[in-house]
Amino acid sequence: MFDDLPREHFAFLPTPLHRLKNLGESIGLNNLWIKRDDQTGAAFGGNKTRKLEFVVGDAKANKADTLVTVGGIQSNHCRQTAAVAASMGMRCILLLAGEEPENYSGNVLLNRFLGAEMKFFPDDAPMMLNNRLDEIMNTLIEFGLTPYAIPAGAAYPVGVVPYAAAMQEVKTQFDEHYTLPKKIILATGTGGTQAGLIIGAHMLDLDVEIIGITVSRSAEESEEKVKHLIERTIDAYPEIRTFKPKISIDDTFIGKGYGKLDDGVVSAIEMFAKTDGIILDPVYTAKAGLALLRMALAGDISADSPTLFYHTGGQPALFSYSELG
């Protein structure tokens, strides 16, 4: 799928797929699985590494020598971009929303180790920083560089198609177990991963509900974002047949807000860790994990229904939360 697109192969693929036997038994699910995109490589891995194979392929095809992207202070996307840039011998510039921390920890510390140049914008929200990309790109071109701009979360068609292709990987792995999931549960932020999975399911004619647990936006905003990304990707890649996507978004687990800890998030981290040794992050996957737990306990998932928890990574952010200690 999308084999003709420019691509650099550096992710550890296919990522593992295995049962969560202990967690499943504890919450009454007999057929619970996890997809481990937290193990894609690139400085602790995560879902953006899969995307960056196509992003960097496109950058290289455009003769770029510098990757420029944006995100929050503890952005997993920025950390993975920095790691990939280092491995590809490219310069990396990160625009980060928020005050520069007095002491570097988590992803910010890793960015420094990876050689990325970080610029901090205390008055900007992460999504606002996309608006600064053109200005930064023009400045870098004046300095004689050939930069390549990556929007937040690589949420644009080049960053969506990798997760359409990932759905083929999921199907192949599940075919070995003679079952396919009825539900896929994942955290959704900028929306590209969920958009890609929906496109992939469509292209493979799979009957699966892909449920995005939004970590910041309302369900309405997130649905519109995912819908827009799907439409843009269909326009960019004619091999995708036009379709009316079913977009499932749950915004009841945002809690105190983006990156804010609450008791439910902490409980989800502890539950996954104590039952199956799976580490979630407090910003994204723990909210999706909390959703899975509550959906199961409320009977929203039947006991024998094949269910996939899609782990998108992000664990280094844990080390910036001293209150978890």
C-alpha cells in the first residue's frame, strides 16, 4: 500500500501485536490485544516514527537538509523528529509552545541530546505555532538552507498515509490469529493517526470501529479535524476511493485538560503497568487506556469481542511529571 511513495526505512516494523491477557481478565475482556507502536525505535519510538518514514522520504525527494516542526514543550512528535533527523544527518529545528524550562527533563532533555535546536514561544499554543512555519522557513532559506516544514503531529496527507499502510500491517498480523478487531481504541490529538487508520480500513474493506479518545479538543472539533485530513488525503492520493467516513470521537476523558493529571489517568497508568507491564504516557495513551477500562467495565465492549488498544507511545513525557513519583 502506497509502495510508490518516497520513503526512508528506519522504523522497527512490523511493531509487535500481542494479547493483554491479565488486563483483559481483570476487566472482563477475553479478546483484548495491543499494537505496540511505542516500539518503532527512534529514541523511545512512538507513532510519529512511522509517519516520519514518509515525511523524510518526501523531504529527501525535495532535497531538504533541515527538518522544521512544532509542538508542545513535551511533544513526542518533536522528539521523534529530532531523533530521525540525527540518524539521517539532517539539521532539526523545533518550535515549542511554552516557557523554556529551567531544568530540562523528559522529551526536552532528549531533544538536546539529539542535537535539535529548540526555540521556545511562551505566548503561543502548540497549534498556533503552525502559523510561524512560513516565517521561519523564509529565514532559513535566506541563510542558505533547504528546510522542510512539518506541521504539528505531521498532520497532513504525507503524514496520514503511513497509518493507512499500518492498517495493512494490523490485518496481516490479525489474520495469523484468525480474528479481526471489532473496535480499535487510540488516543487522538492532531488527528492524523486516526485519519490514516480510517482510510486504511476503507481501502481494505474492514468492518472495524476506530474510536479516537481526544486528549484536548471537543468531539466536534476533533471529528472535523479528522474529516478534513481524510478529505485532503483523498485529494492528494487518487488511489484512495472517495467514501463517507464514520468518525468516532470520545471527548469524555479530557479531564482537567491537555497534559493535566487527574486520578483516572494515574489509575490507568498503574493498571496497565501492574497487570501486563505496559507503560502508558500521561498525556495521550493513559487517557485512551482509561477510556478502554471504563468502556469495558460499563459493558460497552462485549466480553468476547476482539478489541485492539493501539499504543502510540509517548512514555518519555512521564519523566517530566515529578508528582507521579
